[in-house]
Amino acid sequence: MNVGVRQLKNSLSRYLRAVREGEVVLVTERGSVIAELRPRIEDASADQGSAFDELEIQGVLTRGRGRASTAEPVKLRGRARASSMVIEDRD
């Protein structure tokens, strides 16, 4: 759902209600998206994909595509593989 800044200001309760119900609201200014309102993630362990989803949204992580047996490794910006970060963290 897209909404302009002025309309968001005038009907904030309506859009917050939509977010509470799980909707993502994109806030626009002069036709360009400037913000995103989304439901708060309460507990990352409840949704195993949520931590990865958040990193993907932030542009830190790119998920491999395809089947698990043929998927490319998860790549992180500035690093070759997520596994290298795990090994580095263990040391």
C-alpha cells in the first residue's frame, strides 16, 4: 500500500491499523518512496526466516536462489560467504 506524506499525516490511525494487521505501507513524497512502515518483529526465534529477511531488506545479505542442493552460498556484502564469518567468529 502506498501513501503520500500528507495523506499519512491526515489519516495516521488508519495506516497504523493496517500495519498492525500485517500490511506494509510505503510512504511517498513527490512520487518517490521515502519510508516503509511494517509490523514490528516481536521475536526472531518465532519466525526463523525473520532475521535473514531483515538482513536482506537492509541490503547486507543476498540469499542464494534455487534448490538447497544446488543453491549458491549466502553472500554478505564485503565477505565471500556467511560460513567465513562463522569461522572468524569462532576464532
